[in-house]
Amino acid sequence: MNKIRIAIAGASGRMGRTLIEAILQTDDVVLAAALEQPGSAWLGRDAGEFVGASCGVRISDDIEAALQQSDCLIDFTRPEGSLRHLAICRRLGVHMVVGTTGFTAEGRQAIQDASRDIPIVFSPNMAVGVNAVFRLLDVAARILDEGYDIEVIEAHHRHKVDAPSGTALRMGEVLAAALGRDLAECAVYGREGHTGERPATQIGFATVRGGDIVGDHTVLFAGTGERIEITHKSASRKPYATGSLRAVRFMRDKKSGLFDMQDVLGLR
């Protein structure tokens, strides 16, 4: 079977470098292209420099040319960039893994629309462990549906530009769905001043930003006389890359459709 040809958007970023390293160390995929924005100091350099070994793939800003020789694009950039790349992938029939977070409702709809023509795995977190936690939260919320206050606490590095994180929001969606609530109506994003007593149906979110924290997420179920915490901590970005490659393989025989990591892992 031929190796799957993968293009990486945002090649010089923290996640881009991790993805390149993972691809170069994996037998059934090959790095077809490494992309950066026009004006990047990395343009023209060998993408293998990130991991200390030449790979023969030069970093480029020509996404059209890059995608014409690729089967799938993995994108962990910014919403505006991901949506530009999405339109080109759709036109060229290239599969797409989207790990970018912070999309507006319109951006999410654009992804949904594009999935009519190409397969897309779109997930706020590609790590297998985090997706296992999503399932655990569904079970826990159904058991602890009365007498427990729910808070979602997340921490990331100082460079993260959206808050709460996409993973924290997805946790909130899972919890709300399990409890039969509408997250838009019961979520509270931070508290300040005289807030009054906490409503029993509220789902609270707290955000921490600092240093080089890769990603920590905790859901607290606070009852009377006991607390249950479900926590996931990322020590590196490698799990996100490993999950992304699983997503690429999952789409290999797909013609179209919108999927997430629950589909990839067979958890539906």
C-alpha cells in the first residue's frame, strides 16, 4: 500500500514541528509538503532541520502546489488561515485534519459545508487520552446528575490566543449533553465581584495562561462532603501528533464527511 502523503500547515510552529517529527518517524506516511506564511524566515529551508535531519522537503508558502502533491493536510494554525486552506483542500479534493480551535459559528459551518465534498476530521483535541476523558465525563455526569456542582478548569501556555480552550469547551458540551442542558444557557466563563449564590445547573469555566504549559484540563464535580476530579495533563504535544496520524489513516478510504476523534477511535 502506498504511503499517505501529508502536508503540514504552520510547519515552523510548536505543533507543526511535532507533526513533522512524528511523520518522519512513521513508516506508513510521508511528508509531502511543509507550509509557512509568506515572509517567514523558514521559507526555503529543509523541514527536517526541526528534528536535526535533512528530509528533502523545503518549506514553502505555495499552498496550491503543495496540496497538488498531497493526500491530506494537517492544520493546527489559526481559524482564518485554516479556513483559507479549507477552501483550497475542498477544490483540490485533499483530505483535511483540523486541530485549530477558536472558530466562530460561521467558521464551523464552513467546515460542515466543505465536508460534503471532502473528508474532514475536526476535533478540539486529537490526543487519544483526552478523547477517553470525554467518554468518562459523559458517564460521570449521568451518575452525578444531582447534588454536584461542575467546574471546568484549564491551563495553557502564554502563547495560546483563545480562551477557554477548545478542549475545555468540548468538555462542557459533553457534560451539558449528558445532563440534558444547553451549554449556551448554563455556562459561566469566569467570575468577578458579587456574583450571588451559584445556581445548581451552572457549568463554570476557569482559565489559566502562563509559561510553557502544554495543556491541563480538570473537571471538578463538587458535592457535599466529597469531590470527584477527572484530569488530563499533557507533558508534550506528541499525543496530538499521534492522534492526528490516526485521523489521517481513518480517512484514507473516505470520500467525504465530517468526523471527530470519537469516530476515529470507534467510540460512537
